Amino acid sequence: MPELPDVEGFRQVLESCAKGRVIRRVEVRDAGVLHGVGARRLRDALEGRRLGTPERHGKWLLARTGAGPTLVLHFGMTGRLVCGHPEDAVEAHDRVLFTLSGSRQLRFRDQRKLQGLWLAGDDADIDRVLGPQGPDALSVERSDFEAVLSSRRGYLKTALTDQSVLAGLGNLLADEILWRARLRPDRTARDLTPADRRRLYNQMRRTLRSSVAVGRVPPRDSWLTGHRDDPDPRCPRCGTGLRRTRMGGRGTVWCPKCQPDG
């Protein structure tokens, strides 16, 4: 599933492809990705509008049109943005095509259609679409990060992946960050020591910076992510066999030696 680094990559695609360009035509090839808006209203609202600088919060992307409406995007498990030209061959999973000035075309491509596109009239409408969102994981200050964690009663992994607590982290990032910080996913979030919280914050920042640079959580040999799907997964730091469980319905992987009981 796209996580913060993927969506930041999509934001960069949107900015490089569409910023400052006028939407000449909106072609909805599959209205199943539209939420709360029909194809005709989407066309009427966006055609002729100029796109501004896109914004990202957590896993959400906002394509503003100046004083006009904002296109809100969420990519679910398989969504992505593709920049091309109007004459490029249309692929089977290209759901909405935005033809732009300057012979550019932006495409929302999604195989499984688990999320999609919304249209927001103002900031209050954006807040309604996004729902409760915590601070963005890439820009949150350490004091705010420590404050939201110290107020949580549940497991640490569950808190990190709760978008109302911290926006942007998904399953892969949470496991990677906890492994780097040497913290078990089933530690209680509010019982972390100040040193634990500082270490967790620092490792989150480092992991996000590395991931954003390549537009995804990279499956490197030196990362937990690079071994979690191995037939006999072993910790890349100490060689211990990795443990698997499910937390909040999510597959969770950790090293029992590097991430001992607190």
C-alpha cells in the first residue's frame, strides 16, 4: 500500500507535470474511483482551472486550483499518478485523465480502486474528506510527536499506524522504524521512556528521509523491509530469525533479540 514516501513521490509527479498548467479536459473512464462527485460535476468544476502547488498530508494529496475547488486524492493499495501526453496509449487501469495545457496529461491509474478522488469546495470540505488526521510524520516536531505518543494507551505499532495519531505511516514503515529504534511493536505507547521516544523519533526521521529520496520504502538488504518476505526471514542486524504476528489486522514483523521486551 502506498505510504508517505510513495505519496510524496506522487506529489512531486503532480507538481512537475501540472503546476501552473490549465486543465483543458477531464475524462472519467471509470466513475468507480469518484467519491461524492459525479463525472459531469468533476468536469464542470475543474476544466479551465489552473493548478497550483500541490500539498500532501500523510497519505492524502491535495491538488488546489487557486480560489477554485481542490481535487483530493488517496491512493489506496494500488493507486498512482502518471504524467504523459494526450497521444500516449491509454492503459486498462487509467481511471481518470486530465489533459493539461502544454500537451501534458496527468492520469490517475489504479488497479483495485480501493480509494480514489474527491472534490472539496473549501478548507472545511477538505477536513471533512480527510477525517481526523494527526500531524504529518515527515514534518512533526519532536515535542508534538512525544506528546501524541504519551497520551496513547494501546500498543506502539497500533499508535504509529493510526492516522488520527500520526499521519503517513503504514505497515512497512512502522515495522522498519520500530526495528531501527529497537522497540517491540507490542510495547505500550504511553509507557515509553523519554529516551525511547527520542530514539523512536530520530529513527522515524531517518527512515522517512531515506524512503522519500527513492519514493517508497526500499527493500534493501540492510533493512528489515528487505527480509520480511523471505522464506526464512532473518534479522539483517544480528541474524536472529524474525517473528511474525498480527496487530490491528496487520502483519507485523520484528526481531526478538534486537527488540526485546521492555
